[in-house]
Amino acid sequence: MKKKNKYPENKIIIAQLEPLKHQLYIASFFSGVGGFDRGARRIGFQSLIQSDWWNISGQAFEQNIANSGDGKYNHLRSEGIFLAGKNIGDITKMTFDQIQRYIMEHLKMRIGIGDLDVIIGGPPCQDQSKCNNFRDILGERNHLIFPYLDMIEVAKPKVALIEQVPDILAEKFSILWQKVRLRLNRMRDYTWDYQVMNAKDYGARQDRKRLIIILVRRDLNVPISFPEPTAPDLGKVAVQSLLPEVYHFSPGQYKDGIKSAKSNIFCTMTATGSEYFYGYDGVRRDLTIDERLVLTELEGLKLQGICNTDQKRLLGNMVQVSFSEALFRHIKLNFLKV
């Protein structure tokens, strides 16, 4: 039986912002464990506010407020405001006015319409993902992208990012994708484009394809482009380079065989934690949470008090840190030009 987590159902958590010479501000929705935000931080962006309807995301945020990463991993430390829980972290119940008030009250900063540099979010994709045997176009989570687009249209950030599984482009979800495209086309203040990208081509430690939609405000007068992929350096990101005691691994859920840990990047980590490792003795075993943290570039992140199932879910759903870093570097140089 799953042990009940006693963390509050709804909570506002506040963490101090680190002083930066050049302030570039983000608002983050569907934040989870904060992979998107942590990658952005590496490039000098600050998340003023993050949010998630799942209160456990807030618990992970709170545990890492004082996490220095032993001086090596500054992106592990939480900063800004986190709105956690179904009553305050659910985008369908939020307005930009509320976001502005939270930032003024807790950070003493005035953020107006058009002031945010980037809004980021990965609306839940479980109802589209091939990992879900019961995926359904009518699934409620499929439609959370629309209130997210409403928030972008009201807040008018310079740039906005949407992360989704590529399955939304499949024929089964063609009606949903058509509705998304129509909604994007009605956002007259923005140009937009999309591309299927693989996190492994941007320094990440997983072979993980994602659909990335970029919106750029028209008054910036810049064309939309995407960062160029680079060949992975297996000496740095192959599974055995990161975890020497692992000899083979299996994606498990996809049932596509056993792969060499020496010559392959890890597969897409799932929220169910269905992947397996094989040691020198050939015995199959589950991945430890510490190993999952390594494969998500979050070694040193604190998740104490969160049950194993929820830790897997946090790590399996996140945007990969190096992938986010590459996207934000591109945004900074090509769209914001700073």
C-alpha cells in the first residue's frame, strides 16, 4: 500500500532570488521538479514564479531552497515563488493579475504585461503518450494547453515555450493538434513554429524526443529558429560513462530489447519507472533513485520524505536540464539578443 504523504494539499513556498547582473525573468507552469527552470538558470534566467497542481512538486521545491549542490550544481537550489496544489497551482484557476500580486507581495517586484522575458510550460501529456495504454483524445489533460495559451496571451511575454510529447502530431490526435494550431494562429501578437527535437542532441543523458513550440512576440522583429543539434559525446553521456557498474539496460515498457550501457545513451525515462539495469552478473534490477538523478542531471537534488513512486514520477516527467539550457541559450542570443 502506498504510504500517504502528509505534505499540505496547497501551499505557497517562497525562496530568495539570487542577485544577478542581468535579470531575465521567467514564469513557469506545470513546473514539476523544475527541469525547465533549472536549465534556464544555468544561462542566467530567473524563475520568479513556478506552479503545479500536484502538491508534491512544491515539496520537492521546498526541500531544495538551501541546496548549494556542494558548490558544483547551482541549478539545484530553488528560488522564487512556488504555487503548489489544486487550489492555487492549477492553471485553470489562475489569472495573470494573481501572478502579478504574488510577485509584488512576496518578491517586492512589479511585473507588468509584457515584462516577462519567457513563459514556459509542458502541459500534461499522459493522455497522448505512447506509455499510456489508455491514451485518449478526450482525456481532460489534453486540453490544459488552452488555458496555458490564454495565460501567454494575457501576460504577453517576449517568448513562450511549450513542451509536449511528439504523439500529439499522430493521426489519432489530429483534431486536437488542429485546435492547437488554430488557437496559436489567433494569437496575433505572436509568430510561432514547432519542431520535434531529441534531448540527446543537446547534451542530455537520455534519448528523449519532444515537440517544442516556440512563440516570439512580433514586436521583437526576429525570425523563429531552433538550436542546432550536435552529435552526443558517448564518453560523457553513455550510461556506463555515468554509472560504471551498469553493463546493459532495458526500456522495459517499450519492449525493444536490451542495450549496451557502454555504447548507448539511456532511453526515455518514464514516470512509471519501468526501465531496468543489468550488472556484470546479468541480473536484472530496478534503477535506484540516485541513479535516476544522475540520468536527469539532478544528482544531489533532495527528495527526502517523498515516496519512491512519486520520486519516479517527478523525474520521469521532467524536461532534461541540458536540453532546457540549449533552448534558453538560443532564446537569449537569437530572440532577446542579450
